[in-house]
Amino acid sequence: MTAAQFFANWAVRSSILIITGALLLPALRVKNPAVKLAAWRAMLLGSLSIPLLMATLPTLPLPAISRQVHPAVLSVPANLTAGPMNVAPLPIDSLPPGSGASSLDWMRAAAFAYLSVAGFLLLRLFVGLAMAVGIIRQSLPTNLRWEGVEVRESDALSSPATMGVLRPVVVLSADWRQWDVSSLNAVLAHETAHVRRRDPAVQALSAMHRALLWLNPLSWVLHRQLVRLAEEASDEAAVAATRDRCSYAEVLLSFMQRGTRRASWHGAAMAHYERPEARISRILNASGFSRGLTPSGVALILCVAAPLACLVAAGRANAAQPGGEIEPPARQAQTEVAQSSDARPLIAKQTAPATQKPSTAPAKA
């Protein structure tokens, strides 16, 4: 299997997995952002595990759709299989010159272009992670801890963000001492929810998945859903901590007006969202408080995602026709022609049988 075939096979199976999972969420009427986020995470892990599952799981044949071909296409002329066959070699001049080499060059060029784009996206990801490490090292401690999470400050950020893949920390902007207590509590509740779920690590893994399958648009959709749902789940955690949706919406709107600057490249920024007006409207119009992700929700997601990923990875289209060992008509006709010709794999040409020449001797009287 070539590199192009590997990535194409992976992309197709990943698309099937993501589409199936995306359709199951509204079918099951899942509205909790934390549960949705866990489901999309399961899709990410399932897509990343497809190459490994393909190499380890046994092949699972799937029924193929039988295609009916018009009888006229399968008919073989009688004079093609009747009578002796003389075999003539195929002239080499009839093949296009350099056809095999040119197709191979095009395949190499396409693979090089694909890997170049993937390498650029991976390089951009690693540069962002390195810059996040630099911001964390240059940040200053605040002597604050929220639920055991370290809180630091930096003048390089205009809005709060959670940074760090292995050891995530909360980084506040330098003016955090000017905030009131309720705003600070809302911010810390939002950011520590990112830390508990390890959102920076998951989003970095999703960005790597998007870079490897960049030609598949569903990999981009998957990454956007993970970022959006992570913010929505953290919003629910902040509202549950403050018990005041209006004040939290005001705090969030003030950070959105500042902008995220470079924070969205380095970690989970609080003000990073595609549609700010939709986010504010969802916070204000939601009823009740989210319970977060429960153990029963985790068990349900695992019971659905694990068999689905295995089925997508192990499934193979069955090339056999229904009806047992019966050979397809087209292949049967080709077999009859091959058996009636010479054993050499050359072009067959039928010759007319020899006829008796008329006698030229003079007739006897």
C-alpha cells in the first residue's frame, strides 16, 4: 500500500466515523455541552486509532451490492471462440511511450505536495506550542490557586487562557488585580474547567489529526467542534459556580471586545469563539445549570464509540458475488475465450480454415 492509498483509506474511514457520530448526537437528543464534547473526543480518538485497528483487527467482510449488466455487454461472438486460434504478439510500438514512468512521476508529485502541506501545518502547530511554553516561562506567579490549579499572569495576553499540554496552567492578563471578585471567580472557574478536561492537549492532538488529514474537510469540522464545545462546557462550569448568567455574560463580553491576540494559537483562550453573539445568547437563554459529564454518559459513549470504530476500521467490501462459488458472467466469458486460445497472454486472431485449391490438370477425354 502506497502513502497515497494509506491516507485516502484513512480519510474515507474517518469520514464514515465522524458522520455517523455527528448524526447520532441529534438522534439521541444530546444537548449537554459536556456530553457532546466527550462524544466528539471519542470520534477523534477513534479516527486516530483507525490505522492501528486496520493493522491488528481481522478483516470483516461486508456484503457487496450486486450490479446487473446488460446481456448485450456480456455476449461473446460465436466466431471468436469457435475454430483454431492463431496468436500474434502485441507490438511494443502500440503502447504510449513513457506512460508508466509519467504516471509514477505524477503520483510522486501528488504525494510530495500532500506531505508538504501536512508538514507545514505540523510545523505551525509545534511553533505555537513552543511559543506557549515561552509565555508560561516568562509569566509571573500570582500566589493564587483554584482547585489545585496554578494561576500565573503575563502581559503577553489580553484575555485569560489555559496553556500547557503536559502540565496546563491558567494564565491571566496583567490587569487581573483590577477585576472584582465575582469576575475573577467566573474566570477561574472557566479556565480550571479547561485544565480538568485537558483541553489544550486534546486540541493539540486534534490539530495534529487535522494536519495529517488536511484534505478531508471533516477533520477541520472535528477540530472546530472540539474548540467550540470546550468553550461552551467551560461556560456552563462558570455559570454553575457563579449562579448568575447575566454577570458572567458581561464578563465574557468584555474579554471578547479586547480580542484574543495570540492566545488562540497557544492554548484554550476564554474569548476565542467563532460567533460571539451566538455564545452570549446561549448563555443568557439557557435554562437551568448543566450537570457536566456523568459516569453513565461516559459509559454510554464508550459502548457506542468503541464498536463503531472497530467496525469502520475492520470492514472490507466483499468482492464475491452472491450465490456461492458461481463465477460472474463477464469473467466466465473471458475464461472461455482464454481457454479456447493459446496459453500465451497475447492478442488472439482467428484464421480462416484452409480451402482446397482447384485442380488445373486438363480433363481426360
